Amino acid sequence: MPQEELSHAFKVYYEEMDRCINSRCYWSLLHVVLALPDVCSALETDDPRTKSGERYMNWCGKYLANPAISKEEWYEMRCGILHQGHTLSGKARYVKYVFGQQAPDGTKDHNRVDADKKLHLDVGALASDVKAAMVRWWSDVSASDARKRQVEERRKMLVWEQAGPTGVRILRTDQASATINPAIPGTIINNNKTSSP
């Protein structure tokens, strides 16, 4: 599978990452960055709801090469940020994670451990690390017929975007038609389920 297919398959994620960087919405960017190893590893399993922690750590351990962050620490950041909204660490190596963004002059505070055992990370640099890891993962998947078939089948379930009848972005995961429910402003009907955009 060529790299263009990776960009196409993850178009919604990549464009959202770019929007976050351009708008300096680094807290939102961090959420996307920490979710992507889950998405990639889930594409290679028959039941993406099982063993997500193990899958996440294995993916990070194989594709995210950063000596400052172990696969367990990636998973700890993911759980802390996405599920609990905190940056504390329960590991002995760091007390907490400090997430920042590039300064106007281009300076980044990344992979620095301060005297209080806080690991400082630049979210834009993490985004670049994850994108590079996804390229390595996609290359591995492309080299194995079995993995390629599995990912090809499951990637149809990835979120994709289309313009709604009023020009509003609709994110969907299937080929069924999605429509705006006029009775409830701001909702989308997709696969006979109603949800907020």
C-alpha cells in the first residue's frame, strides 16, 4: 500500500492535526496524537474492543522510538489525558508530564526532565513523532499480505468526512447516507442512530 493510501485513510486525523497546529490548539492536538496509536493498532485486530492497552503499548514500543518515553509511559499519558484529564505520572521515572507548544521564535521544550522529575514535551514534536511512526507502521503492514488484508478490510470503518446538506462537516464511518435531523439542531442521523456532531 503506497504512502498516499495512508494519507487518504487518515485524512480526517491529519487535517485535524494541521488545523490544531495552525490554530495553536495544542490541547486538542494532544488528544488526537494520543488516540492515533489506538486507531492504528485496532485496525489489525478482529475485535478492537479487547486488549486495547496491550495493543497500544506494543504499537508504541515498536513504532515510536523516543528514549524519553517508554511504551508504558505512552499508555500512561494516553489514559491520564484521554480518560482522566490529568498529566500526573505513577511511574518512578517522572512525577508528571508537562505539555507545551513551540514558542513564537521556534524554540521547543521537548524531552527535557527538570529537577522535579517532570518530563517536558512539545506537543507539535509528539505529533511529528506519531506521524513518522504511522509511516513506519504502514510500511510494515504493506510488507505482509495477511496484515495488509486485515487493515484494508478494517480501514473502511475509519471516520471520513463529507459535506452535509447545509455545508456542515459530517464525520462518518460507513457508506450509508447521513442526514441532518431537522427536529434536533446539531444532530446527525447515521445508520439509524442519532448523535451530536
